[in-house]
Amino acid sequence: MPNRIDAEGDVLAAASAVLPALSQLPVAEALSRSGLLPVSVPSDFGGLDVSNVVLAEAVSVIAAVSTRAAEALASHCSALEAIRNAGSEEQRRTAFARSAAGECFLLLTGGGVAELKTDARVLPEGMGFRLEGEVHVTSVVDADWLALPVADPSGQSALLLVPRHAAGVESTQPGDEASSLLRFTGVHVAADSVLALTRNQAGQMVESVDRLLRAAIVLGRGRRELETVLSRIDPGTDATVASAHAIGWRQVEIETVHALILRAAAAIDGAQVNPAAETIAQAHRIASILRVAAQRMDTGRTAGEEEEAVVAALGRLLIAGRDEMTA
């Protein structure tokens, strides 16, 4: 049975406690036993509903030891955010109960998370549906359930919850250990596992959570790398101007990303409590800024095409807001 976490103050202790198990157990099993999988379930459904500040710090703690485990937890929590914004109350309750039982979800998206869509096809089949197609996943598949956004036969957006080991689900790694290709061939999906995505701006909320937790992974790795460098430096012989400059800049990046994580997490908390258009847009804006800062810290490179698109979108939003104020 999963460890039970009853208080927000115990979450970081649980994140630290799971670290030794990651070298002995499969990632999904270690996370399941830790009790971390249901900590972001809403309180209305019996969950702890921890603040996103605590959730991001837990992901960061795990990322300092295992990027793979941190990515699995981040994707799981992003999937729970999608479920929070989808389906009927009974469908959400069933999905959240699976998380409480230690079952792990993986959110699949074909492109930007905000669109909440993939190219997989859903066709009517008996009392349910048939799933066909394939989705590229930029991580190793460590999950019990796949959360797959699709367009249902009527053209409406929906979130499919598919067992990872269902008949017709095949996972391959086409030459890249850090990515997988999921192929769906005649996969039957029960009607009650199709959650309608009818809530306004659900995609923005899911993307905000996803960007927050991906930045937390970068922060955890950055902290670990800095500690490793410092442990190898001899203050008497290695403290050159160049090394001091590099270490100083790394510290600036770490503190900047950490500060933005705190701000983005608080904004997401506010949007989850009060899901108005303004609060959701504010959370998404800050999470987008965080994404740019974290990506630059992670790669050390100037803006790429995808990053430039995020920055341009931020600029357009600011210009639009100024037009509204002067109208």
C-alpha cells in the first residue's frame, strides 16, 4: 500500500525518503509507494491539494537525484490537472481514487500542452470507442495510465484514460533512450473513460502546471550540478577568476529561476481556487516567463525558435493589454 501523507509539511520529507528506493525499484513503483502521487488531488475529492510551491519543491528534490523520476511525477501531476478540468464529478472521483491507490498517470500531448490535443483518432465501437494512431513522448513511459487528449467522434475535445498495458498499446524507443513512441492499434476505450474537456482555458491551466514542474526539474539538476562543482574545487588552487565567474552566474540563474517558481506557483494556486479568465491568464503568463528562464538555464543557449514563439506571445499579450487600458 502507498505511504499516506496527511499534512503538507510531510511532502518534502516523503520526496527525500523516496530517493534511495529509486535505485532499487522501477520509477512508477517507487513513486507509488512514496505516497506522492495523490498529493495534488483536490480536497473536494479527499486529496491533500498541496500548494504548487510545495509540489514544485518536491519535484526539484527528486530531480537532484533522478531526472527520470522527477519527469514521471511532473507528468503525473500535469495529468491530474487535466483531470481536474475534465469530465463529470463521478469520472474525476474515479480517476483521483486511482491516484490515491498509487496508480501513476502520464499526460500525452502531440505538441504544446495548452492545445491539449494529439493526432490519435477515436471511432465509435460498441458501448465505447476504438483508439487508433501514435503519439511521440519525450520521456520514458513510466505509468499505469495514459491520459490522452483527443477529439471525440462529434469533434469535441476529450481526455481519454487508457491503461498503459491495454491490448493494442505498444511502446518503442526509436533510437533515443530519452523518448518513446506509443502506438495505438484497435485499443478499446470504455465510455466512462472518456472525459469531456469543456472547461474554458483548461489547456492554459495544464500548461502552467507543466511549465512550473519542468522548471522545478531544471532547478533541481542545477542545484546538484553546482554542488558537484563546488565539492571538486580546491579553494587554494582552483579559485580562478574564470571559475568564480562561472559559478557566480550559475548561482544567479538558480536564484532567478527559484524566485520565478515561487511566483508562478502562487499564481497557479490562485487560479485553481478562483478559476476566472484573469487569474488563469496571469498564471499562464508568469509560467511562460518561467519557462524561458528555465530553458536558458538548462541549455545555456540563446533563444531558439520555440522559445522565441513563447516570448513573442508574451509581447502580444502585453500589447493587447495596453490597448485595452488606453481604449
